[in-house]
Amino acid sequence: SGTLPKPQMHRLLAKRLRFHFVGAIIVSLGVAASYKFGVAEPRKKAYADFYRNYDSMKDFEEMRKAGIFQSTK
Amino acid sequence: MFFRAARRLVLRKPGLGIRGIHNPGDTAHSKGKIAPYTNYHAQRSYPMPDEPFCTELNAEQRALKEKEKGSWTQLSHAEKVALYRLQFHETFAEMNRRSNEWKTVMGCVFFFCGFTALLIWWQRVYVFPEKPITLTDEWKAKQLQRILDMKGNPVQGLASRWDYEKKEWKK
């Protein structure tokens, strides 16, 4: 009968922990980075662009003409 | 096959329901099903049950058990395998073999999902009352126009998708 190679006998938990720690760090950093650059930065940019040349009085006049206010016409 | 089994029962021959007669040379499958009323249940999470698989041993097997009490280096390979088969029903590889049960399970799950869909459809036709006025298309159009007039979510949301000069949705 052919002999199989001897399996690993010791430090099984250490090996598993090392693998999963490294994986967890990479995955969590990856998720955080993709959220920051996929969601947070574009959102900040969108708000900055919106408010750069924002005229609130003009906006108010448009809304008033559309007739949504109760306090004025 | 059933005739033979019935004959065995009638003549009180051993071999049906008695796990003891287990030829050391045979494979585990030649026995067929084990009786359901045993205490032997091995699974991956509980691999060493309290009782051995074969409790009623014939003379040959009892002799082997006596030999087991001595030095194990004197046991031949076939004897070691026979002792294993006395103690355990299946090897780990046999116990952990995969099956096609998942196909049946998924099939039944999908079947009942489909059946539920039919029930819900019937319910929508025969049970639900009329839609309220706020869900008619006319009302919903007026509601949307009001939200756009108020410029709801103008930065990234609804009003940011509407082109106020051309009075249409942005492309």
C-alpha cells in the first residue's frame, strides 16, 4: 500500500488564525477604501459643485412661482 | 430479494437485522441497511459513538477481539481492517461522501415558491380591495410635479435628475 504524506499535526489553529487575520485585514481595508473612493468622495464633490455657484434667492423665486408655498404667493 | 429476506425471517436465520455477523473480508455495503433501532449514530461532529457498531460477535470475531488485547504489531492488515469494521460502520471517507440531496431540496424549495406565487396572484385578483386615490396615475403625476417644484434632494437625488430648463429628465 502506498503511504500518504504525513499531515500537519501541530499549530493548526495558529495557521488558521494567521490566514484569517490577514484576510480580514485585507478585506476590511478594501471595503473601507472602496467606500471612501466610490461613495464618500463623489458625494463631497457633488455637494461642493452644487453649492459653489448656488443662488438661494433665485431658487426661492422659482419655488414661489411654482406655487408651493403657503406663506406667500 | 424480498422472498429471500422473508425466508430468512421465517427460518430464523441470522443476517437480517442482526449486525453481528460481519465477515471481515466483505465490504461494508454487503450488509445492506442497518436496523434503524440502534444506538450507533456517527457523524462528522460526533465521530466516535459510545457503542461499537457490531455488538453480537461470532466465535471468529471474538477470537479477534481477544487478540486485540495483545500487542497490535502482531495483527495483520486484514485483521486491523476487520477490527475497524467491527467498531465502526463506515470510514470517514464513506461517512462524509457527498450526495445529490441538495438537488431535491432546491427543487422542492422552488416548487413551493412557485406555488406561493400562484396563491398570491389569486389573492390579488379576488381578495384585495380597490386602490386608494393616492395610487392612481393622475395623483402620482401631480405628486411628482410638486416634489420637483420643491426641489427635493437637489444635490444627488430626485430633483438633481430633472432638467429645469428643458422640463424633462436629464439624460
